[in-house]
Amino acid sequence: MFKLSKFLFGIILIAVLVFNFAAADTTLTDGSIADTVEHDAKVPILLYHNIMDDFDPKQSSVHISPKLFEEHMLSLKNAGFHTIDFNQYYDYRINGQPLPEKPVIITFDDGYSSNYEQAFPTLKRLDMKATIFILTGRMGAADDVTYPHFTWKQAREMQESGVIDIQSHSDLHPNMMQQSVGRVQLELRRSKYLIEKNLNKTCDVFAYPYGLYNNQAQEMAEKAGYKMQVFVGDKGVNEDDTSLRQLKRLTAFGNINGEQLIEMIKQNTEGH
Ligand SMILES: [Zn+2]
């Protein structure tokens, strides 16, 4: 009898400890359980490219001024959005880890120097994070490119800061639908390998150049080890049943103000 009660006491003690540990784990992300989302999260992924002043307004899908970019970020913050990275999103989808309330993923394509010079310090100051999809074959390129690209050294500095997560946008930005199987393989695997080798991290996400993809490329990306694939759809947000190999992104245009950005996100969230 004595042994049995001791045994039961042990079980209860373990149960209490496990429960406390699990509860503590849940609160880690954002301070309190009330501020987290555990299911039915609707996660917008925003897409930016280059940051600069004085661009042709017709090019506002790829450019935004430094001042307006900061306004976008402040508006997200004021509207209660919390920036997360793809690892957090994966942990939520696959392992059921909670996300902060109103999660949003900020992304940049191509890896331009302006991301390092403008976006990185702004995000750092505002305590926000973003993901940059780079072209591994263009690192540090300044000639024969539309805009200069940041270097591996700068990529390392950003990655190590915890503000920026670097992922793949291929090696040389081809249209993946028009390449041979061998070239698609090379673009997927070479960029992943170079990111992992140079930045000492795993590369889990692939963003298709021009947002163009087909089923074959998606399967090859999965086989190459990418856990998530993103494209450009300009419609909708990501929900629990959205395929991880077809995550949606919304272009954050450089000609809309912060208020319009929040409204655009709202419309895409509610319309789905
Ligand atoms: Zn691109």
C-alpha cells in the first residue's frame, strides 16, 4: 500500500512538472498565452524587392522609398502585427507550436544591397524581422546587374543578427518552367548548398524567380530538401490547409501608404 501511494505520488509529480513545462513553453513566444494563436492562423506574406528614392511610379511593384518602407513597418506594428520567420511558421504548421497574435512574414526577393543598407537597420530599430530570398550566383555583384547585390559578408551579418533570415531565390534567376531538368536541379541544389555553407544554417524555403513554377519543379524542390516553397499570387493569405509548397505572397506596392497596406492585408484575410 505504501509503495502504491508513493508510486501514485510520483506519477502526479511528473504530470505536474510536465504540465508546467508545457505551459511555460507556450508562453515563450510573446509573453502571455492570450497573445498567441494556436490554430486557424491566417498568415499574410508580404513581398518587397528594392528600396530606393525617385523611381518610375510604373515600377512600384519592385521599388519602395526608404521613408515609405518605414511607414509600412510602423503601420504593421501599430495595427498589432507581429513579424515571424518561416521556421516559426513551419513549427506552427507541423509541430503545433503557437504563433504570436496577428502574425505576418515580411520577405524581399533578389538580395539587393538596399535591403542591407535600408531595410536591415529599420527592421532592427523597430524590433521586427524579415526573410530575404537571395540569388547565390549574384552575391556582391555590382556590374551587369539591375541593382547591386549585397555580399556574403553582409548576408552573414544580417543572418547572425536574428533580424534577417536568408533563404533561396535560385542561383541565377532563370524562369524555372523553361529549363532542363538538370538546370532546375542545379538552381535548387547549388543555391541551397551555398547558403548552408556560407551562412552556417539550413536553407528550407525556395522562392520561385518571377513566381513561375510547375509541378515538376515543386517535386524537385521537395526532393532537394526544401520544406516550403513560395510564389507570387497577389491574393489571399496562408491558412492551415494551404500547401507548404505553394505559399502565397502579397506584393507590397511602393505607391500605397501604410494605411492602404493594412487595408490590403485586411481585404485579403477576410476574402478567404
Ligand atoms: Zn526575383
